[in-house]
Amino acid sequence: MARILIAGGSLGGLLAANMLLRDGHDVQVLEKVTGSFDGRGAGIVTHAALGRGLKRAGVAVDDTLGVRVESRVALAASGDVVARLAMPQLLTSWSRLYALLAGAFPAERCHAGQAVSKVEQHAHGVRVFVDGGASGLASGSAAGSASGIASSTVLDADLLIASDGIRSAVRAQFAPQAVPEYAGYIAWRGVCDEAVLSRHTLASVFDHFGFGLPAGEQLIGYPVAGHANTTARGSRRYNLVWYRAADEHNALRDLLTDADGEHHALGIAPNKVSWRHVAAMREAARRLLAPQFAEMLEKTAQPFLQPIFDVVSQRLAFERVALMGDAAFVARPHVGMGVTKAAEDAMALGDCIRAHGATPAALRAFEALRLAPGRAVVQRARDLGAYMQAQGQSSVHAGARRDAQAVLRETAVDPAWPAADAPPLTSLHASLH
């Protein structure tokens, strides 16, 4: 049995933690955030590999995982359906997956408020310096205390797996050249309760994976579980993602500045987004989007902002330290692969440790398996996001017409589903702004 530390207690970290614990290892999770994670994030598109990863992590995969849709629709600004695609999918949410994964992992092994500040390695293990208050985690070295981690303590382990997100502190130490690159646009996100919506919106779009394609912009949405992760009709929510251009030095800076004038360069919390920006977004929705989507955005209690970034790592393994999930690669949401990619990373990591033990050889094997797929999913997302990125540039492509058929076929599609096998699309109009 190996002692393995995982930096990051979000979905990727919990996927790896559950798999490695089930393989018999002594696994401890260090999460820098304190307090409840419930409600973080919004909708998640599921793929076959995610289902395999959840099962391997000890999570039951059935219809309670999320909400099933049978088709996709694109709506014009008038609210009319202009394209339709038969594509059954199961849509879930961050909070639903977190509840399942956290429920499968022993609470005493997950330690909140513990931030990795520095990592050292030696021939037989890794030494992790952790900043945080007492957590009940006994230290692996003499630097700890019986009651838990002090304000700064040292933990020893065989391996450290970094799943600490887009701003990974571990990646910053071992691969400082791999930094987030802003893509030139943001996403307004949020979820709207099914119960508050009009009958017209419920009948025309709520039960579908919906698309809005105004000139220079793109919106997607789909139903997800509601409060307490219920999937009962009438109690669900609709997850919305609206991509809009925002140049880095002006519009983005303004959007990341709250109503008190404080700038949040690394990302702004939902409750800090200026009410003025929310009001302007809703007014733009009334002008540009189908009335159904405008209604949803009007009735979304707390919309939030997500600047869109790419992260590409050139290496994933550093002797006894490995990067996975968003600490390794961040692909734009167009592919709907963030959590699936983390599940694939976790499964590959478990396979390599089974084959080679908790050793540098296992992490090198993991890197060999996951570097190319990580690069490929980032490139795929860049290809799908090229239209949006062009909106912030002086480019002949900005504002160009898009084929609604192609957008419905390509967005957030399971990579295991060959393009040639995609179901036929019924097009009601040849193209759509």
C-alpha cells in the first residue's frame, strides 16, 4: 500500500482519490477551499468515458445521475426552431457529481483549508509543505502534530497528484511556462428553475439541448437536476452558457471589477459580479436572443462570469509528482469534456500505478498515455471556439455566418461517437446567424 496525496478536492481529485483508495492505497486529499462546495459550477455533459470513470470510483451510474434529453434544437431570435438534431444525452451537474463522489470517499480523508505551498522530492518519496489550519490529518513526518496540521506543516508520501485546477500551485512550481491563455471571450453562466418559466418556454425548449446563435455570439443550454439534485419534472433547472466577446484589456477588466471598484484578476465570485453588468447582460439577451432564452436569463437568480482560457502542459510527470485534470490541460467548454478528461486521467493513473507501483515509472507511463489526448482535446476546443475568438480580433471571420447544422453536430459530442455514425439532422433552415 502506497501513501498518496492529492492536491485538489474537486471532481478530478475525488475521481482519482476514490479509484486509488479502492485499489488499496492510503489516500489523503488536500483542498485549499473551506466551506460547502454545493452549487459550485453548473451543468456537465456526460460521455461514455465519464460513466466508466464514475463506476470505477464506486459511483452508481443510472438515470438518477442527471436529466435525459432526446434531441437538440436551435432557436432564431424570433424563438422559432430553425434546426433540430436527434441526439440522446444525459446531462448532469457539478453539484450532483460532487455529492456522489464525496459520498463515496471517507470524509476523514478529505481536508479542507489545506493549500500546497511547496513540494520537494527525494529518492524514495515526496515532501509536501501545506499551509492551513488544524484539519485532523496526521503528518507523515516529524513536522506535524498529533492534533493535525499546524499553520504550516510538512507531509511525506510516495506520490503527489496535482488536481488543483486552472491556477494549479503545483503546476506553477514544476511547469511555470504552462500558464492560462485567455481566448478573447467570456461565458455568462447560470441555472434557472423550471418552476418559474412560462408554458411556452417549457414546451418549446426546456426538454432539449438548446442553441442560440446570434451574430458574433453563441448560447447553449440544457436541463439539469434541481435543488437537492432532484430530477423530478417541475423541479429541475435549465443550465445556460452564453459566449460573448470581451477584449482582455478593456471589456474583460471591466467585467471582472465589482460594484465597489475592486478588480478580481483571477476570476470573480458569482456574488461579486456587478449588478450593472448583470442588468446589461439581460438587456442584451432581450435584444439578441430567442425570447425563451431571454426569459431564462431574466429569471436566473445569480448569473456568473467565466473567462475562457486554454492551458496546455508540455509535461505531466515530474518524478513523483503528476498533473491531471485542469491542472494539466484546460479545454474550452465547447467540447464538454472537462470532467470526462479528468476521469480518463484518473483511470490511466490508476492503471499505471497498478502496473508499476507508486513510482516515477508509473507517472512516466501516465504521461505517455495522457499527453497526446490532452493536447488533442484542447485543439478540438480551439477549433470549435475559433468563431468566438475571431469576434475580438480584426478578422474577416468575425460575424461570419455559421451553419446551424454543423454547430448542433459538433458541440459537446461524445468523442467515442464517430462522426459518420451521428444521427441525421433535420434542417429547417440552411444556416443561422
